[in-house]
Amino acid sequence: MLNPPRQLLKIPYLPDGGGHVLAQQTVDLFLPHPSESPPRLLISIHGGAWRAGDNEELHPLALNLATPSSDAAKSPIAVALINYRLSPYPDQREKTGPVSHPAHIEDVHAALRYLLIDRPTRHPDEYQTEGVILSGHSVGAWLVAASMLDPPSSPSSTHPTSASSLDPVPVHRPLHPSSLRAHIHAYVLLDGIYDIDALLDEYSSVEAYATFVGQAFDPPQFLPAEIPTHGRYQPASIRTWVLADQYAYSTPASSSNTHLSQARDERTRDPLPRIRIVHSRKDELLSLAQPELAWSYLHQLLSTQTDHPSKWIQTDYDSITTGHFDMLPTQELANYFR
């Protein structure tokens, strides 16, 4: 019988975690039984339109990946699932509160610091902190992108002059320290939201989309978003975000020579992020418009740094053949990370 993984649930990633809303600031860890070397690590972020969901929806995936496979060539991997505070949602009052953008991003960044810096100092053999895969589903993919890229340095330049009386939404703080990205080998974006203005334009006749955007971005009333948006959500959309310093994505070369190991030109691994955009053609909630927009912008962004952007970014619209939420417990998805 295969050894089930250890499950460490609801671990606070902030020292002052606790309380009603702060209970969402936790991670769940699924750890394979100890072997000769620590396992690789997948960090995954759930979706739910900024207002719903829980990392419990990713437990089947985590159990699958952290349990030894019948295929000896596929080693089990450790899985960390990030919870974060959720915006107001009447259907889940027990889990949500008066939280708005950029709190969701701030929580994810805090969780990454905990998983990649704080916890390994106390539990050094639980999992590898290099070669990490960071993945997110739906809004979780947006949160991954907000960890991979930096916000615009000049937010006013992203917002065109318009007749709208609404100000642009806030610009989030970049991931700190930026060197956290050096731990991450690849970013996997699953059926994600990437451009909020484009999303609201595409689904302008569906009230639910304007409602959940308003609940996440428009305090204190949390009313539905106004359409047309006049570019109001550009600061929170991937098309205005930028690459971090390329050395943020790479690690110092190991060397007995301290000066060499610290020199900026002595780096190993990747100077740019490796990105996989995955989207099911059977997704009933999000069309291919969102991943196509993300690919176009990210490909252009990478082209400013390399002559071979396709080395760093790929799309896959065919490997996952189920609906938006139906994909989560599937073997098809697990195969992406083995």
C-alpha cells in the first residue's frame, strides 16, 4: 500500500495570524514520507473571483502529487497550498470580510516569504527551496502573475484621461524581497484572469462578473464595477506589469570564491521567468480571450529581453479537457507537475 503524505493544515504564515478573517492567512502542506533527499515543491493558489474558494478544493491534487506513484520514475512532490483573505461575498460570510485589492496579493507574497525563507530555516529537510513551481487557478493565476511581475513604476501613465469620475484602482507593492523569484523555476497559469477591463468588456451582459470585480476592487460600498471601465482596472491587469530585474529570476553561482558567487554576472539558472499558460477549451466561465491576451503581452515583454521568447513562454489549450473547476482533481492536471 502506498504511503499517504503527511498533512499539516492551517499553518499561519504571519506571526500574528488568527482571528476571524486572519484565519484565511494560512497554508496547507502535503509532505511525502521522508526519503534520501527532500522532495521538490509545488506551491499552488486557489481561485474564486477574489471573494470565494479555499485551498481545500486543491487537496485532491495535493494528495495525488505527494503520494508515491506506481510509476517509480515519478517521485512524489511536496505541495503547499496558499489561502488568502477574501473580499465580501454574501454567500460565504463566514470566510470573507471587508477586504479589497491589493490585500489578496499582499497575503500571497507573505505566504511565499514564509514558505521559501522563514519555514525552511526551522525545517530544512521538508522540501527543496530551489526549482519550485508556482501555480495558480483562475484568480490564483492572476496572483501568480502578480508575484512573477512587478507593478508599473508610474501608475499614472497606465491610465488614460477619460470621462470616468472613478480613479484607477491602487497599484500593489512588488514582491519583496525580489530575490524570492530566484527560488521559482516555472510559473503555471491555469484558466486565469489576466486583464480585468477586457474581462468586463467581454462579459458586460453577465452581471456576476461586474459584481465580483466590484466586491474585490471597489470599497467601501463594494458595488458592481461600472461598464465601460475607461481603463480603471489597468493598474491591476497584467498588461501594465513589467519584468523585474532579470537577476531577480536567477541565483548566484555556487563557488568557493565568495566574490565570484556574489558577482552579478556569475549567475545560474534563468534570467527570465519560465511561463506556461494552460487553459481548457471547455472552460465554461472564461473563454480563450484571457489567455490569448496574456500570451500576447508576455511574449512581447519577453521579446524586449531575448531573441527567443518562445523558449520562455508556451500555451497549452488541449491537455486539460474539463470545465473551469472540474479540472482541479483530474489526473490530467496532476500530470503537469509530476
